[in-house]
Amino acid sequence: MRIPTRAAPLSALLLVTAVLAQPVAARDPSFTVQILGSKPLEVSAGQVVAYPVQISGDNTMTINHVTVTASAPGATPLGAITTVGSCPTPQLCDLGQFTSAAQDAFVVFMYVAPTDPAVTSITAEVVLNSGEGMNDSPGAAHGDAFADEAETIIHHGDASTFFSRFVVARSFDPGENGLAQTDQVISSTNRHATRVIVPDEAASAFGVPVTISEALTAANGVGCAAPCFGEESRISVADGAAFLETPLTVQVTFGAPELPKGMTARKLHVVHEFDEGGFEAVDGSCADVPAPCRLSTVTLRDKSIVVTMLLDRNGNIKGF
């Protein structure tokens, strides 16, 4: 079952509702600064987390010099991107002059989450400073500050069931671009593995948050013509958008310890259950049908079965 709608660009999916920040020590308030949440909200230790910031002026006056700084104590600065001006350092963006006709900007600050097990959350703060200049309009805010903050939950030591990171532009990426995965080593205690590869065109520009979690599936899961078995892979890309413009490559390993007796690659059926309701079968070959489809189904030496597929939306992946 497919819902015939189209998604907004991934960069637009980052723009979610947030509470307006209150100006700090401002004599003539002229800006609103919003951190559009932590991306993702929960992140694995040592992985990338981002803070997209929407900046809007009141469009009534010219501000000669605007800068934005960020801080996230405990995290390591990685990089920053802006639609206006430039970012000379990972925690500073110089937006230049804001004219009365154009006072909007979008900035993303990126950090690497701490690995210290004692640190279970971090709080990022973004501050906009409006400078004084000879071209400022009368009554414009001079030397005023406007701030907002956002919290991120840090996950430690649960790579077998959870993985979350912000997939960023290649120039900022400290690891393999676009890859997010849970522990891939199958054992009696880790019976299931999931890997998601976000294509370069989706990961570029302003990036995209990716979260994978694994959990036992209900035997009577939606879409399973026979009892579902083992664990399911839950995927959230671009904040759980219903549709993704560019299909994801998703690889799910159904470990031998979770497979029902007599299950083979030929017999295995995969169902993709949507977060918003409904489901689709993922049994057709990508050589014959568009996404959702299978690129390959392989049986490993230990009898685990690896299904590699293309998906164009989020949800839960189950086997039966």
C-alpha cells in the first residue's frame, strides 16, 4: 500500500516548530533566534549531533554587522554552515549586514558527542550579537544579544540495539559519509543488525539526522502473513519524514539465532511497516521494480540472512 504524495527536500525537513527565543539584554529587540531542536534528539556517544538555527529580523531596520556564536560544553566542535555570510570557525558565523529587505538566515552548528560515560546529556547555546555600524538605521539594536538553547541525550554502550547520528556534508564528516549502523557482529546476544546508508545528495548541504533502533517484534505484526519473528529494525531519517526524495540503502541481517527453523533466503519475506500506519512488502527485485525493492538476499556461512534493499520512507522492517 503506497500513499501517493511527495516529500519536501531533506534540508526543509530540518525546519520544525520551536519556541521563540527571548532577547537577552536587548534595548531594541530586532531578532528572533530559534534552535530547531537537537538533530537527532538522542545521539550515540562519539557521533555527530547538529543544531540548526533559524534567524529572523524584524525587517524594519538595517543592522550593519551580525554574528552568531555557539557552545556545547563537553562536546567537540566539528563545523558550521550558513546560508548568509561565512563561518570562519566551527563555533562562529559572521552573517555580515542585515538590510531591512533581507533579514533571514539558516545556520547549522555541528559537534561530536562526548564519549565520557559520565556525560549523559549536553546543552548547546547559540547567541546572536548585533553590532553597531555607521550604516545602521536610527533606533537599531546595537550590541544586543539574542539567545536560545537545546539539549541532547547521549547514549553509551548500546550499539547492538541503538545508533544515532547526524549525517553531514562530506567536508565535515569524520568517518564514512552517510553510514549509520548498529553492531554488525551476530552472536547469541546480538541476533539482529541494521545498516542505513544515506546517499551523498541527501547528506550534503545541511545534512540529515538518522536514528536506528532494534527491538523484539510482535508475532502478529502488521503485514506479516505468517507470524513475524525475531527483532525488527526501526529507522528514522530526516525526523521521520513520511517520504524521502532519494531512496536509502538499508541492510538488515536476520541473525541465525533469531531465524525460525527451516527458514531460508528463498522463503524469507520482508515487510515494511509505516510509522503513520499501513505497510508494504519488500520482496521484489530492484532490477524489476522501483523502491521499495531488494538489491540482494544473501545467506552467510553462519546461516544468517542479509537483505539489502532500497526504501523511500521510514518505518519498521520485519521478517516472516
